[in-house]
Amino acid sequence: MYEYSDFDAAFVAERNRQFRAQVERRLAGSLTEDEFRPLRLMNGLYLQLHAYMLRVAIPYGTLRSAQMRQLAYIADRWDKGYGHFTTRQNIQFNWPKLTDVPDILEALAQVEMHSIQTSGNTIRNVTADHFAGAAADEIEDPRPVAELIRQWSTDHPEFQFLPRKFKIAVTGAPADRAVTASNDIGVRTVLNDRGEMGYQILVGGGLGRTPMVARVIRDFLPKADLLPYLEAIVSTYNLMGRRDNKFKARIKITVFENGLESFRDAVEAKFALYRSQFGGADQYLLAEIKAAFAPPAFRNAPVDAYDAGLAADAAFRTWAGTNLTAHRNDSHAIVTVSLKAHGETPGDASSDQMRLLADLADDYGYGELRISHEQNVILPHVHKSDLPVLFARLQQAGLATANAGLLSDIIACPGMDYCTLATARSIPVAQKLALHFKALGLEEEIGALKIKISGCINACGHHHVGHIGILGLDRAGVENYQVTLGGDHTENAAIGERAGPGFAYDEIVPAIERLLRAYLDLRGNASETFIETFRRLGAAPFKAALYPAETEDRDAA
């Protein structure tokens, strides 16, 4: 895993020193809140409904065990004993005092972490496949490239004041687990017809009030050309992007209004200029970075304990069926630790849970953890013989929920419980859905399903790309929840279509029950998933289930 260079350490230390001085000036009254706001946002500090919120970067979702322990320490000393993992592989602390934030940043720096560029109109935390370096289907570990992009983009002098925030995601496998098509730039590792490795580059994705799926701007880009090509894209956007209306300032609007071909021509012209300026320096740096991401020395041992556990323990067998993923090394497995226990807040982890996860990573996972965009924690390398005892320890901590990829594995933004932008609650809806379907005993029968919930049009809960998306809005002071159907965040990316009128807060759970009972009746067989049934039949039968009164009225007419 990547470790800070002397430059990295000095850079972060200087930024922290500057921000400490800025906080002191704010507290002394020599900076107004309006003057302080852009300074705090450059360091990931927001002012939310009830308190400040500090967003800490977890680049490409990768953590060492010592870093997870430090996050637990920060949660205990300066917050309320927990942290919230987000859809951009960050962690948010919701209750820090302004006077303590400089000390928190110092504590983060001790374990090579920071909150730089987790806000503002700049290139945000670079995200990646949460199974990076472990997945059986992986062409190449995308994290070295993600780290290269992080270094290039951090404090880039041209890209600190872009028209709007800018997000980049990288994946190294055919299965897209990084939601690349919903990012401003998506980087997908591919092989061309000659077996050469390179990148497919997507541009112009994004959710929010104008959701769009990113489009391919380069089908195959040689590996050595990545940084100059990214520089050409962002530089073109910086010049062409709108600054007259923040709702039309994202690159997706720039590409849409100018046309992909016109935008591509401008990018290619800049790329021709930039390519020679890099001079291969980025490739020397990439080679150094790659060495830090060498896989661990995988333990070679029998897996008899795993087979025995599957045979003897039904709970372990159920958990293994949902929360384990195939590893590139047959004797190992990728473990998804669900932060979605039924009735709990999706993505929240207590300090005790964080410390346990760090211990488990040391004891069974070569000291590595990942944070997924789905707000869960991943142990990427666990020998199968260790899985029964790992499961037992997770059970004791309430972290062994066997629901990865099922209905209750819900993505949800903080909503009106925390966020100043939210227009409705998200967390209680997620909690009620999880508990309701658990009580009905239908979750396992329903099977693979992605429900995503946002508390406002900004779509931090990714509702547009949920198989079932729920968007909370304010209608004359009353919460109203719209439902979208058929979204997809994978390599088959699609924006869900709005089903019809919204539902009141106390109506949304019964509406989703009607929808899913209809799915169980409509599916072709027990293995056909919700999204497969929706694609086969279209929206009509599902809309009829959501709005039975309207269907009855039409039938009567």
C-alpha cells in the first residue's frame, strides 16, 4: 500500500498549519463566516444542520489497519463515537467542534490521511473498485493509477477553481464496481484486439438534478497517455464549462450542450500539445507507485476448516453465500462486512466496530481494508480457513449481517437528519424498509436488489442508478417520495425512470412492498432478479402495482 513520501508529508503538514491559522483568525473574529467558508471547504469542513462536518478522504477506498484505528480514536476523542462512510469512499465526522478540527487534521496526518479536496470546485477523492487487487475477474489492480491521478490532481494549480466539483473513478475489471459511468470521468482498464492493456475513457456522467450516463470519448487509450489525456479533458472543461449557472456547470452539461464530437475535438487538440510536455515523468512515477501495491505473500494452507464450517453452521453458510466474493487466489475470499444491520443507519460504524475491523484485518487480512461506495467495509484478502472464526468475531460485534447485495443493503444519504441541502429524511426510510422486509421474511426470497435513497435532488444516495430509487422531496412542507425503476450502476449503466406521483412518508414502505410482491409474482423463475424481470417486462406491471387505484380507475372506464 502507498506510503507518503517526504514531499507528501511536508505538503499535508503545511496545509494543516495554514488551516490552523485560518481557524484561529475565524475564532478571533478577523475572518467572517463568508470569508472563512471557501477556506474551510478547501479542507473538507462543512457547516451542516446541527454542527460542522469533517469529510476525510480515503483515496480509492484503501485503508491500513492503523488508519482505521486512528479514525476510531478521532471518533471517540473529538466526535460522538462513530463515523459515517460515504458513497465516495470517504468518512464523515458529523459533530466536531471548530476549535478541535486542526487537532483532528494533525491526528490524520500522523497516519498519512487528510481532508484536502473533499469539497470545493476541484477534483475530489479519486474512487476505485472496492475489490481492487483481489477480484478474480480483475485485469489489473486500478489503485496505482488512482494514486497517480490523486497525486496529479492534488493542488493542481489550474484545477482548484473549476466550474463545479469534479469526480473521477477507476476500475480494473470488466465488472464495473466503481460506478464509472456516473462520474465526470470514468477510467476502465481494457484489453484491445492485440491483447494490449490500456484504458477506455468515459466522460460526462453524473447524477443530481440532470442525471446522465457517461459516454465513451476514447475507446482505447494507451496506458502511457493517461495523465496527459485527463489533463486535456479537465483543461477543456475548465475553459468551456459554464459559470453563469451552477446547476448547468458540470461537465455532463458541457458535453451535452457542445456535443460529444465537438468536445472530443477540443480535447484531442489539447492532448496533442500536452502529451509531449509530460516527457514520461508520469510513467516513472507510476512504476514507483506500483511497487507499493504489490500483493501480500498469500498464505498457503488447507481450507478444511472452511468446508467444515459450511457443513456444520447454517448461519455461517448463509453469510458465506451473500458476503463472500471470489478471490484471485483460490484459497482466499473477499469479505464484505455489512454496515447495514437491520434498523441501523447505513454506513455508520462505531469506534468499537472500527477497532475490531482493524484487529480483524491484522489477524486475518494482511492489515488491509477497503471502503466500498456501497457504504460497507471490505476485507479483501482472507484465507478461507480463517473465515469461520472471523465470522464468529463479527457476530459478537453485530457485524455479521448476511445481506450484502440484498434488499436491506441500502445506500442512503444522511438526508434531513444532518444535511442542510436535504428536503426529506433518508435514514428512517432505509431503516423502516430493512426492518419491514425482515419481519415479512421476504428478503432472501426477493434476492439480489439495489435500493438507493436520496434526501434531495443532489442524489448523494445514487437513487437514479438504483434498481429501485427513492428520492425524498418537499411538497408544500410535507415529505414526498418519488420512486424510480430500472436504474443500474454497473457496466450496464442506466438511469431509472420515474414511476409516477410521489408517496407520503407513511406510504412509501407499503408502496415498495406492493412493488416487490408484484415482482415475485411476475418473475419467470426463482433465479430471475428484479432488474432482469423489469428489463423483460418493462415498467407497466410495476407501475400498476405501485398505483393500484389508478389501474382500477382505468379498468372501470
